Amino acid sequence: MDLDHNRESSGDEMVGVIASCGLLFHSLLARLGRGAAGFAGKVREIAREDPRRVTHSLKVGLALALVSVVYFVTPLFNGLGESTMWAVLTVVVVMEYTVGATLSKGLNRGFATLVAACIAVGAHKLAELAERFGVQGEPISLRVFVFIIASAGTFLRFIPEIKAKYDYGVTIFILTFSLVAVSSYRVEELIQLAHDRFYTIIVGVVICLLTTVFVFPVWAGEGVHKLAVGNLDKLAQFFEGMESECFGTSTVTDNFEGKDFLQEYKSVLNSKATEDSLVSALYGILWYTNYHDHP
């Protein structure tokens, strides 16, 4: 009798455990479903707010598909070697939302790569001369050059004028110089390596520019115009709210927190980072706007 009672108790416990696991699994699925629905709604709202974001995403995919041809086509790959992968990396890091920002980063990357490669080749030649004074002369000299150039370049990034316009270029300069200078100790065809790397980066930059300019281009000037108009409207709403609050017939309150017009004012203040980014992108298309008018 006791044995049957124990079996029934263990069976009830097993059923309870299974039921608890089922409820937990159902709750987990419901939570995942709500999270997925919320995420899909947020994505849909972002896309509806500015459809150009969807277009930009497709443009990045198109640019990567185009640059991958350099890697998959055998004659092109044989001409550039393993350095063709740098064209793919260039598209990933250079492609920006506006034409001006893409042009600015492309020029920064191309010029910084060229200068860094030339200086790295010169450092390699000097390190070879230092090899005459000792067995470890070349690696020691290369380490000294990397230390000096990397330290000086990093310090330059703290200068406000350089950080505002050329921070990305200085970063690429430090990266390229370090890679070329360090690899020069093991690579025999250093100049060929520098050439291939520079050419592949130029290929990536050109593909980025062609995609951003000719496929639904987004101009920074248009973005600045829309942002300025929107901020002026928000400021007008803020002043109207302050006027009605302070000089209207309603009772004046000292606590303005939670008022709708105050949120408009805060939105204008928070848009400064976006304004600075768009204005910086405008410098990249000054050469183009001399001949073309854009809103």
C-alpha cells in the first residue's frame, strides 16, 4: 500500500515538474514573441521616419557586392594578390550616409595610406643601414620608428582642428605605417606590397564614391537644411509655449518639467552632434558644389 502511494506521489511530482516546464517554456516563447514584435515595430518606425536609411543599407550591400568581384575574378586577384581583401575592408569603413562624408573619409584613407606607406618604406631603408652596426640593428630601428611615429600621430589626434576633420586619416596613417614597417622585416618585396595595398584601397574608395554619388545620393547640404528648418520650428513652438505659460490667462507655475514645449527646446540642444557631423561632411563636397547646386 505504501509502495503504491509512493508511486502515485512521484507520478504527481513528475506531472507537476512537466507542467512547470511547459508553463516556463510558454512564457519564454511569449516573451520572445513580444520582443521580436517590438523590435520589428522599431525597425519599421525608423524606416518610415527616413526611407533613405533603407536605401543607404542597400547601397552598402551593393558596394560590397561590386568590390567582391575584384576578389572572385581570377585575373584581378592574380594582379593584386592577397591585398584585394583591403578593398573589401575599405568599403566597410569608408561608406557613409552622405556623399560628403564618404568623400571625406575616402580622401583621408587614400592620402593617409600613401603617406604612411612612403614613410614606412623610408624607415625600412634606414633600418637596413642600421643592420651594419649590429645583428639586431634592423628590428631595433623599426621598433624605434614605430614608437616615435605612433606616439606623434596619437598626440596629433588631441589637436582640436585635426580631430575635427582628420582624426580618421591620422588613425589610418598610424595603422598603415605600423603594418608596413613591421611586415618589412619579413617581406622581401616591400615596395610591391605597398603598391598593391594602396591600389586596392583606391579601388574600394572609387567604388564607394560611385555608389554614393550615382545611386540615390544623399547630400549633407539637404540634411543641414532640413535640420535647421526643423530646429527653427521647434524653437518657435518653445517660445509660443513660454509665452502662453508666462503671459497667458492660465496660472503661472514655477515647474516647467513635463511641458511639451520644453521637450522641443531639449531636442534642439541635443541635435548639435548631428549638426556638427553634417557640417563636417559639407567640407568634403565643396569642390563639387562650386559647379552644382544642391538644396
